[in-house]
Amino acid sequence: MTRVFADLHLRVNLRDPQATQKIINRAARFGYSLISIPFTSVMRQEELAKLKAMCTEVGIDFVSRADFHPRTENDLTHFLRKFRRQFEIISISCDTKEVARQAAKDRRVDLLSFPSLDYHKRFFDRAEAELASGCLAALEVDVRPLLVLEGPSRVRLLMSLRREIAVAREFKVPIVVSSGVAEEKFMRYPKDMASLAYIVGLDEASALDAVSTNPEEIVKRNREKLRNRFVAPGISIVKEGKT
């Protein structure tokens, strides 16, 4: 079966349409079929339409995504209540343990992100994984830091990622590998991304799933939920009766 490769985290400056177009074009040349460029919260329909048009022109499916950095549990709850149905992907940056725990157990969250390079501020542990395993959240790993860091900083990050991925696999939490890049020069082919995932502890098949099957399944699931006829997983309204 042919894999559908995805990069759900291209950090493009939407105010620079030329740079955006170049990155989309390169993603197509590299063999990606699904890409996402995150909004912080406000999604202007004209911007979304332009992005979709750029992607359609080169044969790519664009996925709308919002990234949020909540400071408290209340911030997170408010954001999800307001924006969940506006975006196909919701990613939460877990900068505190409180936010990490709440995000892991909330079924409206798709991706858990731990951007800090400080070992003490990366909160994906066994308790976090256990909460996520009972919901739908996946652990997102950006490869950009692995490309730009050097020396001890890179070694420490590798150690953290190996520990987190081992915990995620133990609790069967899906892993999504994204680029997290904002510049063309850091973009990599899907199989190169999978190779970086292999370095931090995934076997070959799981590494490929992390850049294809896992993100694709999240997108499919959420698009089904966002349909007007969706009731619950596996249940949709086929025809409404007259009252």
C-alpha cells in the first residue's frame, strides 16, 4: 500500500506569500501529500483559501491547524471550547505540568508538543502517557532542533526524546514526526524524517508510520468529526426525518 506522507508543522510566515509558496512547492517535490501551516488562533478565511489554492495547485492537501501555548488549565479549556471546531488539528504546547496533564486527558487535543530544550521542562512522563493513552492525543516530535543544535545541547535533547518515545510506545501513544521548520534549507524528504525518528528510538516501520499513517489518521478522524452529520465515532446522520 502506498503511504501518504505528511508534515503537519511547517512554520511559515503567512505574511510572506513568496516564501510560503516556495515551501509548499518544495513539500510537493519532496513527496508530501498532506501539510499543515499553523495559525495561532485567528484563522482568516481569505488566508485559508489562499493556502488551500497554493496547495491544490501542486497536488497537496492542506490541513488547517492551530497552535496554542496556554499558561493555565483554564486558558486551555477556554481555547478548546472556542476554537476546536474551527480547525482540523489542535496542537498544545505543554510548557507547564498543569497544562500537560490537562491537555493529555482532553479528547479535543490532537497533538502534545514539548518545545522546551530544558530537560526539567519536558513533562512527557509515564503519568502523562497514561492519560494520553486513554484519549486521542499523539506526541508530536519536531526534527528541527536535531538539525540545528550541536554538542551537549543536541546530546541532551536526543536523550530526552529517546526517553519520551520509549514511554509513548510503552503506553501505545501515537507518535507524529513533523519538521517544525520555517526555512527551505531545513526541509527533509519523508524518509529522511523517518530516519531521524529511527535515531531517537523508533523501529523502521514505526518511524515511517510517524510521518504517514499516524498523522493521516488524525486528519481523517477530525474531518469526519467536523462534518455536520457527525454524531459520534462510527455514527453519522444519514437522513433526517420529518417531525
